[in-house]
Amino acid sequence: MRFLPLIALTIALASGPAEAGLTVCNKGKHPAKVALGRFDGREWMSEGWWAVTSGACADLIKMPLDSRYYYLYATDNAAGVWDGATAFCVRPRDRFSIKGRADCTQRGYDRKRFFQVDTQDNLNKVQTLQ
């Protein structure tokens, strides 16, 4: 019985903190590339591309979420596009990190419409592409 508190403490320390962040899982038939739009507290920005193979997941943000809303755009370069109503700037092929949402074409970027992801103020969110 003396070891019970020690065992409980060992289990609690071994479990560590809960996973946190934004993860995208691809349930489609084709690999997808994903872009992320968000407000960093000072300005809007967009980032991409994450490659997510069919049946796999990718961590876009690997820390606790600090906003309620994030925005995603994804395409499988075949039949599937996941988009929405909020415009952000993207580069067509190369990795990117772009500050601001306005004047995309004048700045040499493409403009895509991202869909809203509501985290409901949770520290983590898994979004599925189907």
C-alpha cells in the first residue's frame, strides 16, 4: 500500500501534457496540399503548403491554439477543392508565408478563398478533409 501514491505519481508524470495544435487529416482518395490563414494578434497571414497524403494527417500548428477561428484552403490537384468565403494570398506551388490578405495579385500572389475552422476556443482541433 505504501507504493500506491508513488505509482500514481509516476503515471501522472509519464502521461505528460495533452497534445495541442491544429491537425488536418485527409480522408480523400488523393494526396492534398493545405494552406493555413490566421490572425497572429497583429496582422493577418497565410502559410502553406503542407502535403497530406490520403489517409494521413499533418500538424499545421504544433502548439496550443490561441484563436477561435483559423482558415484553411486545400486541393488535391484532381477533383477536390476545399474552400470557403474568406480570401487569403497564396503562392501556387512553392512554400510561403505571407503577411496581409489584401492586394494579392498586385503583390505577385494568387488569391484563394479559405473556409473557416471554429475551434470553439479549444487548445487543439482536428479538421478532416473528406
